[in-house]
Amino acid sequence: MSSDTDVSQYLNVFLEETKEHLQMFTQALIDLEEADAERATEALNEAFRAAHTIKGMAASMDFRNMEQLCHSTEDLMDELRSGSRSVTPEIIDLLMVCSTKLEELTSSIEETGSDDIDVSSVILELRSFMAEEKEEEKEKEVQKEKITVQKEYDKIEKEVREGRKTYEIKVSLDKSCGFRAARSFLALKNLAEIGEIVKTVPSQDDIEEEKFEFEFEVILATDANEDAVKKALAAVADIEKVDISEEKEEVEAEVAKKKKEVLKPKGVKRKEKGKEREDVLKSVRISIDKLDTVVNFVGELVISKGRLIQISKEYDLEELSSTMAVVERTISDLQYEVTQMKMIPVENVFNRFPKLVRDLYRAQGKEVEFITEGKEIELDRTVLDEIVDPVVHLLRNSVDHGIELPEERERKGKSRKGVIKLVALRETGHITISVEDDGKGLDPDKLREKAVKKELKSAEEASKLTDEDAFKLIFASGFSTAEKTTEISGRGVGMGVVKTKVEALGGLVDIRSEMDMGTKIILKLPLTTAIIQALLVSVSDKIYAIPITNVNEIISLSRDDIETIHEAKVTMLRGSILPLVMLESIFGLSANPNNGNGNHRDKFVVVIVERSEGRIGLVVDAALEEQEIVVKPPDERFKGVTGVGGFTILGDGSVIPILDVSTLTLA
């Protein structure tokens, strides 16, 4: 890459936009593979535009390998667009190889600042698809277009009269120009102000939509001289060269008027395009680090807001109370807006997966329809980045272990093509992301057998597991349902990673499955991890916060309701055994003497929380209130401490732990 500072400063923008267009390119190819004729044309054009845009950006940044690969890819797609070659599975596969190689180039640029990766083999393969006569036909088409343009011009020329000159102008833009459409628009606008644009090559619509390289031609009828024409174009940046030749001399007034209506850049359209450009200028790109800094500041304001509300209540000052009402509303509005700034559609992640799924099922000789829903749902960027690996694991497992081979599906009375769905849903206070397939499903008996074989459970314990509990065995380390080791392993491989990642975000994983009907794995995720709703509870005069997304319900128990099984406290709740966690014991606290007779009290408050392994009850002295809290990650001294996921600061300045229910052990 060039060492030019003026170019290198745009590297982050280049990478971000390249990734976006690369996703568009890949998705368009996937759509093209199974599209009808009308949609196929649209998908092909989308893929071409994406590759063309990447090529232009790569050229402006001096990434020549990426530029050359995109150029060769465009050549093949040009043949598809012209109809001289039909879309075949082999061509789609080759274009997918190009997509993969472009991903590699992008990663290399991001990591090293260079696209120094060999692309010659891919380019050679692309060129082998294109016969030499196709190039000749392409040249003939260019010549034919030139003849057509000349004939049209000759027709206009016959209607000219003395008094006006006609110029043929060839405009060449700088190869590093990143705004070809904008520069061309200004050039045409300036020319239109001194005369009449009779014709352009390519058409003005194509020029304004950037469907040209770095050159275009204009036939201009004008009373102005050649110097005036050059001056009009000199006012536009990034024009490298202008060639002007004078043609015949006049343009008939009536023809000029008519041509002005038809051929001149449309006023309304220009206004709309101009408005679009203004809209673009109203948005800016902000780094995630800067957004995180703003979120932290807002978090401090939320903490201070809680303190001020408490002071207002303590001193009962009318002036302070009325002011606090305004301050509270303003901080809440600010918090909402900042939170929304970090929210982006899950589409930004979902768009990565169609190619992954396609590559996997084709490698295994399977047939799969991949469906995504809810791509418009928004999630905190931090949370979204963290779920990429879990979703990849789930999709890999669905393809490898879930979906059967076409022949096996037919024997079962199913369609040859399996279905995998990736769905996002917005629910109260959280979202769910699920991966569902209509494949084999999980066999609970097989899971019980493996648990005994791996000594995770005794035979007696395994026999007592419900099917739902048996499904959750796949979260155990090293547990797999695969019959043999493959490059993409069985349903259990990676599930421990999925559980760990999701629970670290304050979420949980749920599994539903039915033999030969399929499996659905649901990730329940918080909308954001910075400022959350929490339930405050007291334990032995200490206060703890429990994320509200984990809280299922709160119940009261008497001493007689609690039993001990294998030294663990449990209770029966609506016919099911509910394990209990005695927080006093977990955190080594002394019993609160105000609760009856210490540990001999007769009444208990139990907060029932959800986690991936199932529900548990947290025994506390009292449930205090629900409150908005700011999550502060634990420092080095507390990282890895069982049951503690972070800290928060209350309005009175006290620092309290936030419970991580996924790591609480039974005691």
C-alpha cells in the first residue's frame, strides 16, 4: 500500500465500506443461484455493482491485487449480464471463490495494511471461462455503439443552423477519484449552464449512477467558445484531462429546446440526488471506542441521578425536587439516545452466514434452504459482536449433525432439501436469536447413555433425567453426539463455548428438540450490557443486584418446604424439584439476627432465576426493589470469582456486587 498519509488516513473507512459491499456481493450471488429470471437480473446487477465499487475503492487506495481480482470478476459478470453466457452452478462456485479470496485480501489489509496475497490462480481460472471470441464480440459492441452515437449526432447535425458551435468533449477523471458520480454530475451541470448537452456516452443516467470507468464523452451545443468550455470544467475537482474537438456548427432552436427536455440532466432528479447527498452529509461515522466513552459518561450521570434523587427525598426540598424531575427526564432521554446510537440491526451479522452455510452443505453433499428472519431487529454492537462465534457454532452443528443427506431424508418421507432458520425476535427487555433445523433432532436416550459412558452421570442419575435435562447434557465439556470426528464436528462440539459466551453477556441458552423433527436452540440476550434493570436483594445486611433478565419469579417458603438431598437444599415447586442456593453460605456471610433466629428462621424469600442448565432459587433475606443500574466490570482482583459478574454503584455511593447466576454453585 502507498505510504501517502492522505490515503492511509482513510483506511478504516475503506475497510468498513469494503466489508459492507463484500457482504452485498456474496448475498447477491446466493440470491442469484436460486432466483427466477426477473430476480436473477436484479441479483446479478447487485453483485456487479458491489464488485465494481470495491474495485474503485481498491484502486484509489492502491491495493492492486484486490483491484485486479475485482476487474477480472467484473469481466465474467459482464458476460452474464449481456446474456452471452448463462449462469451455471460452476460459475456461481467460481464467483464464490472470488468472494472468499476478497475476504482474505480484506483481512490481510486490516491486519498488515497490505493486500500482498497471490490472486493469480483465481484470475487465471476466471479468464479460462471467457473465450477469446467473447472479447471480439465485446469490441464489436463498442464499435456498434459508437456508430449508433455518430448516426444520432449526424441526424441532429442536419438540423443545425448558423450561430452555435457543437463540441465533442472527452472528460477523463483522476484514477484515484473516489466520487466519480459526484464529479461527473458537477461537470455536466457546469456544461449545461453554458449550453445544451445534446448527448453523452454513456447515458446521463449511467453516469449519475457511476456506471462508467474514469472517462465519459459529451456533445455540447453552445454559443460559448472553447476557453469558456474549459473554464467550466476546470472548476470541477479530480478532472485529470479534457479533450475538445469542434464539430459542425449550429443547433436548430426547436431541436435544441426539445433535446433540452429529453437529454439534459433532469432537474427534479438532480434535486432528489442532491437531497440524498445532503442526507449523507448529515450522518457521520463514529468509532465504537468513542461511543463506549460516551456511554460511560452517561453511566456516571445515571449514578449521580440516583444519588440526587435520594438526597431530594431525604431533605424534602421543593426546589430540588422540581429541578430533579427535569434532570431525571433529561438524563433518561440522553441515556436512551446514547443507547440507541450503539444499537445496530442484526443484519450486519446475519449477512455473513448464508455463504458459510452454503459452503458447508455443498461440501457434504447436502441440500439446504437457509432462511433468515428479523434482520431489522437492533442489538447493542458489543453484544452483537460477541454472538458471532456462538451462532457460527450453532449453524455448523445444524448442517453437520442436524440436516440429513438427501437420500436419508427421502427414506424418512421428508423433502430432499433441509431447512435451517436463523431468527431474531424482540421481546420485553431482551431479544432472542434462534437457530432451528428440521433434521434428525436429539435422541435423549443416546444422550443419557453418553453421559454414563463419560462418567458425567451415574446410571441411576441419568435414568431420572427428563428429556429437557438430557438435552442440556450437550453443554458439558467434551460432550459430543458425533458418531465420528469430522472437520465440522457433532452437536456437542462448541456448545460449551456457546453457553459460556452467552452467559457472560447475561443471557441464557435453551434447547428444544424432537426426534426426526428437528432441533431449535434459542439464545436469550440482553439488549445492552452497559445499563440494565436489576432486582436489588438483601442478604445478611449486604445488598446484591440480580439482572432482571434472569429473574423468573419471587416466592416465599417456610422451613418445612425445604429438603436436603445429597447435602443440597431443594424444594418442590409445582411438581418439579427446584435446587436452592443459600447466598449466605456462598459468600461466607453471618446469618442476619433480625431474621427470626439466624439460620433457624422459619420464613425464606426465594428469587427464582433462569440459567441454561435450568431454574434455581436464590435464598435471600428480602427482595428490595427493581432499579436501573450501571454495570462496572470486575477488576483483576475479582475476575473469576464465583457468582460475581461485576459491580454497580447505588445512589448513596455504596458499591454492590452484581450476581452472575450462571456461575453460582449449589450450597
